[in-house]
Amino acid sequence: MKTQVAIVGAGPAGLLLGHLLRAEGIECVVVERQTGDYVLGRIRAGVLESITVNLMERLGLDARLKAEGLVEEGFNLADGERLIRIDVAGLTGQTVTVYGQTEVTRDLMDAAPERGLPVLYGASDVALHDIESDAPYLTFTHEGRAERLDARFIVGCDGFHGPSRKAIPASVAREYERVYPFGWLGILADVPPCNHELIYANHERGFALASMRSHTRSRYYVDVPLTEKIEDWSDERIWDELAIRLGPDAAANITRGPSIEKSIAPLRSYVFEPMRHGSLLLCGDAAHIVPPTGAKGLNLAASDVHYAAQALTGFFKANDADAIASYAAKALARVWKSERFSWTLTKLMHRFPDDGPFERAMQVAELDYIATSRAAQTSIAENYVGLPV
């Protein structure tokens, strides 16, 4: 097999890139290790910045997003005594949209056949070869047959554990990482949300987040030590903990119900450089991880894809090699700003085990400053809604 661009990974980043390239008439093939059902079964975040919404709109794949997505004009920080509302729309003139990552993936997946985007699911033993040349290729096994896919470029959209990043030589790699001493225990339930906007809560017992996927489906989180086991957390125990951490006003509006999904996700901040080496480009979790505080993961992947699609289109349609050369710098500039915001919000809203009275006093002072400063709220709103691409 031969194509212009081989894309590793059929999550939202890989599928979005494939659609953008096909819209420009560029040949590409997406290779995915898992089955399509497995990909759709992954539960992920659902707050979309304008960059993600705009890309779906540009592709004409936003009908369900517009019909079912919830437009959010603000969100809230709870400090135990008050609810500090960040008026995102009023401060920035922009909004975010609540629409599950699974639904974005479904929309992209469903449109692939009619848009002429080949996706090979269940491809095992994927390996990258000759990425420092102008003729890289993939090898893998698909439907019991050994396959080779030749391309001009490979784009790794295969997540943190995929093979793409590992194909870059250690001699040129730089890794930056912060592992957090807690994880987020999440519960998804078919119950109406307790508030029409997200609530991030800083409580003496720990962090909590009230969010939603729709008017009838809610997603809640509490932070827990990494030693906790999900089987020790019954639904009732989670609801009780949420009611305490979110405060009495939110607790009065919590509707309890059986969980659809429960999990504990560890938190880390991670950046890999370079995001391009030879004929290989990295997008999304293959190059960076952000803690979910601030909802940047999917949106950062979308901005990577935006820059990658620009670079590849420039190369194939205008013979612009500089477009490829500038990809990593453009993508990383936005990555690091998003890492900064996610780290800052995580530090502000969580109680770290090693924190003492001074660190807690700094949190109180910062939250008080945010509550009384339009400038501070504007800075948070600008970062939350998404910095320009």
C-alpha cells in the first residue's frame, strides 16, 4: 500500500487530521491498533474550545454537535465559602461547548467512508521505519496479513503509549514531566447536572468537579490518593463525598443515580520535544499530556491537528517545505501555554500532601484575588476558552 500521509491512531486527533487532509485532496490512511467499538468505548472529557468546534464546522460534521452540545458561557470556582463565577462570555466574547469526546469521535468515524478516508482498525504490531528519510513506512498486521504502508509523511496520533513517539531517537528527545500525587475518581451517571455550569471545588477534604455531558447525563470527579482502589468506592460513597466537597448549595441540587462508568485516572503533566523529527510529526497525547483540570487534552490535540494539516497542505499543494519545518514550534508554543494553565489551575484547586499552612494561605489569597479582580478573571477566562491558534 502507498499513500501521501500515514496516520497512526484513530482517536479524535487521527480522524480529524484525516478528514482535514481528505478535504484538501491529500491521500491518507489511518491505522488503528484497537477495534472501532473499543475506540468508541473510551470515556473522555467533553468541553470543546472554539478551535475544536470550528474544525468540525469547517468539515461540515457539526450538525449533531450543534443540536446536542451545550453552550457554556462561564464556569465556577468554589472555595468552601462561595462560588466564584468566571464569566467567560462576558470577559472574552467567546464560549465553550459541552459535547463528549466520544461523540466527536463517533461523528468523525461515521463520516469516514463517505468522505473517502480509509481507516484500518485492529492493526497489530504497528512499527515505524525510516522516519529520517523522505520515504518512511509503516509495517503492521491486519486481518491476519503482514502489511506495509509507504508514505511521504507519518503522523503519530496514537496516544502516550503508542509507537510513534518511541520511534524518535533518544539522542534528540527531551522529556518534561510532573507526576501528581493523586488521581481523579470519576463517576458518569444518567442524572441531570447539579448546576448548569461546571464547578471546580477546593475543599479541605480534597478537590471535586461537577460537570455534565448533557441535560440528563452528568460527570463528577473527586481527587483521591493513587493508592485508592475503585472497588472500595461504592456509588453511594462517591455521592456522599461529592455532596461534602461541592458544598451545601450544589449538594442540594445533586440527583443521585447508578453509575454508568467509574474509574480512577492518574494525573500528570508531560511534554515531549521535538514534535517533529524527519518525516514524522506528533499530535495530541503522543507528544503531551495535561491534567484534566482546565479541559485542555482534546483541544490541544485539535490545535496540533490544525497546525499539522496546515503544514502538510502547504507541503503537498504549494511545495512549501518550510511549513513542515515550522510545525513543531507553532504547536509547542500553544502546548506550553496550555500546560501552564492546567498546572496553575491544578495547583490552585487541589490540596497537595506536602502542602502546609503557607501553601494553603497562598491558595486562599489567590482565590480571594480572583474573586475581586476582573483582570484575574479575564486571564483565567482567556485561557479556559482557548488561546488563539
